[in-house]
Amino acid sequence: MVEYNIPTLLTFTRIGLTVLIVIVFYVPWEYSNIACMVIFAIAGFTDWLDGHLARKMGQHTSFGAFLDPVADKLLVVLTLVIIIETESSIFMTIPAAIIIGRELVISALREWMASSGQRDVVAVSNLGKWKTGTQMVAIGCLLFREDLLFLPVSALGYFFLYIAAVITVWSMYQYLSAVFGVGKANLAEKL
């Protein structure tokens, strides 16, 4: 049964904002890039806010624990896909593919660990939070796509995207090491 509360409604809002970003991105309007960046920033804020409120108000639910990472992955993956479609270069595609690939692997890993009652092994780490923050800055800059006064916003987007890709690989290594460590421990117990 789905339990609706403010954090869960914020998570649903993030999913709706993701769809809105994709629609606005393709609208032939000279300010669509600014609108997309603002919508993305609001969506990113709801990611922080739903977790904060769930902890503060004691409104953790199993449905919320399932839906929150799904909404996060949709936001990042769909936004990167539309950016890749317009940028269409190997320099954009490689770090984006690394980030998207990691999201898929870690999602599957979390599902597998949860099904075996060991979800805590792949709980979000501080490195994962740094990865999320860096990729949010990168994607926001890449959505903006223009220089702002003297700031090369698009170049900053590329810079942060590459940093996010490096952190992504590092955090995936940590998750996989933790999971394989548990697997080895379980195997040793059976022997």
C-alpha cells in the first residue's frame, strides 16, 4: 500500500518536473535553456527537501525509500540524454554514459541487496552525496548552455561533468567492494 506524505509528494513532484524539463527543452523559445535550468534546480532542491522532511518529521516509508532513488535516476538520466542529443560529441557522451551506467548498476545492486535483506550494505555514502552534488551543478550548467557575463557556464558544465564521472567510478568501486565483501563473508560462513 502506498503511503502518501509530504516527502512522497515532493518525490512525485520531482518526477513531474523531470517531464517538464524534457518538454521545455524542446520548446522553440529563446529562454527555454534558462527555464530548464531553473526547473532542474527546483527539482534538485526537492531531492534535498524530501529527505530532510522525511527525517525531521519521521515520515520514512518503504514506498518513499523505493521511489526517491527512482525519481533521482529519472532526473539525472533523462536530462543527460537530452543534453547528449543536442551536444552530440564523444566528450559529452563518455562521461554521461559513465554516470548513466553507474546509476543502472547501483540501482540493480540495491534491488538485489534489498531482496536478500542487506540493503544497508549499499546505503548512500558521503561520496555518493558529493557525486550527486557535482553532477547536479554540471547538469545545471549544461542546461544553461550559454556564457553568463564573464563565466563560461558550458565549459564549467563540462568540467563538473568530468569530475562527477570520476567520483561516479570511485563511488561505484566502493559499493561493489562492499557488496563483494559481504558475499565473501557469507561464503566463508557457509564453508
